[in-house]
Amino acid sequence: MIRGRFGVPDGVVDAAIAVGVTGALLLTGASGEHAAGGLDLLGLGLLAAGGPALAARRRAPVAVLVVTGLCAVGHQTAGFDVPAVAYLFAVYAAVRAGHRAVTVTVSVLVLAALPVAALASGLHDTGEAFARARGALELAWLVAAGAAGEALRQAERRADEAERTREETARRRADEERLRIARELHDSLTHQISIIKVQSEVAVHVARRRGERVPEALLAIQEAGREATRELRATLEALRDDDTAPPRGLADVPELVARARLAGLDATLTIEGELSGVPVAVDRTVYRVVQESLTNVARHADAATASVRIDCRPDALTVRVDDDGKAAPGAVPTPGTGLLGMRERVAALGGGLSARPRTEGGFTVRARLPLERTS
């Protein structure tokens, strides 16, 4: 349930206004002056109908505007010279909802119809009828109601814009902080944990080759290093993931190659080995490496052909992207944001990436990612 500024549900506020206006209209109509005739019940019914309609002023402001306007003209025609309070509330609600043009149009029609209704009711002579009809719905009150609605609408719009701006600023700062933390974790922990893991595994391997008993502490260090590596990889992946697009992986690489062909590049894809059980982080990183490599080929290489080769072995997955572009052998590539991002992704998973011109011309990107397959 939508609540107002003071915690009261909007529906309760609208119902209270509807009941109050209805009571005021009926009391004024019953005690005030009205023309003699057989339209008393109809007039009272129209007075009673305008107030309850205000309960729907938020959900259907235009409909409520029309209904209350017809009721105002109707009870005036029936001989009840009662101010159109319900219509003023409806004008306020319609303008607040942004229906300014409709409100002006309906109000002009109502203002034009009220004098005619007053004359038809026989309440006054011609001169008095026009004067009293204008008194039933004075233009100043009508303008005031519309102005109040417009002022509140503009205030709410500015408040919404300010809230959106605050949310966007907070989200941007959170993203920046998240990426900063990812960089700090990568720079401060990845290298040290990798050294611990490698050294413990080497020590275990050497001990076993010599036929020596491997100390339990060393095995515990080895397992702790592996677990720390997995946890750090997952943490970095979560920090880098901005959730703005669904995750892509190895299964989507053929689509990348197909799009490159549509762009005019003679691209081929070769996959060797079993891809099932590849960890999710490796799966996504391979996609990003291929995506960035093909993007660089299309933008900078001026190449006619490109080949993507994915070789999946039990211990590691290798992805290589070659092109026949204009890169000259021996040239030193200038690392851009894309290449740096690839290096960070690969390094975060304990792998390595090389990007350099080929001896036969063109450019090559090669990434090797260690595997710890999931069952």
C-alpha cells in the first residue's frame, strides 16, 4: 500500500477527502437555497455523486474531473446553487497528474455551462443568474486549485530528479569503489597467494619424487593455497561483475566469430579438447579475451583474416587470436584499456597473457588459464 508523507496510506487520505466533501455538499445543499420543483432528489443525488468520485482522483484524475464537472453542472440545473468544491479538488488532482491541457478544456466547458444551468434552473433572473453562477465556481478559486496542483507536480518532479541523481551518484561511487577494491586485492594478494601456492606444490612434488614423506603442514599449506586462490578468484570476479548484461561464456564465442564475419572479416574458429566442467570464471574470461581481441582487429588491425583457436587440456585452457593485419614484426604495441583489462582478468585467474606482433606479420593474442575443473 502506498503511503503518504506522514505515513498515512494515500487511499485513506482520498477516502477521507471524499467523505468530507460529500458531507459538506449535502449539508450545504439541504440547508441552502434551491429552486422549487420535482428535481430535489436528482439534485441531492448529483451533490452526493461528486464527492465519492474523489476517492479515485489519483488512479483516474481525468475521469474524476469529468464526473465532478458534470455533477456541478447537473446540481446547478436541478436548482441547487452550491459551490463546486468537488470539482476544485478534481482540478487540483488532474493538474498535479500532468493533465493540464485536458483540465483547461474541461474547465472552460464547465464555466460556459454553469450560467446556462443557472438560468435553466430558474433560481434567479438573467442578471443575477450569471452573477451567482460565477459565484458557484469563481475563476480565482479555479486558478488557485490548478496552480496548487502544478506547484506540487513540479516539486515532486524536482524531488524525483534529485533522488535519481543521488542514486546515480551513489551507484557510480559504489562502482568506482568496487573496482578500486578489486585492483587492490589483485595487486596486493594475487601475487603473494600465487607464490605460496606454487612453492607449496613444488615442495610437495619434490618430496614425492624423492620418496620422502610429505609433512602434514605442507599439505595443509598446499590445500589452503588452492582454496585461497579459488576464493580470491571468485571475489575478484564478483567485484568486477557490474550486472549490466547477462553473463557470456565459451558457448557464445561462435556468435562472436559469426559477427566478425558479418563485419567483413574472414574469421575462423577452432576448438580442441573437452569444454565441459570449465570453471565459470575461466568460461567468462575466455569470452572477454576473444571479444576484445576481435574488436581490436576490427578497429585497428586493418586485417583481412583472423583465427580464433581454443585448446582445452586437463590442466589449462589456451585461447589464441591471430590476424594478418598491419602490425610489423618487432613493433612494440601500446597497451590500451582493452588490453590492460584482458591482462587483469587473466592474471586474476592465475594465468598469463601475451599480446605482440607476429614474425610473419599481423598480431597475436594468447592467453593461458589454469584449470581446476568442476565435476
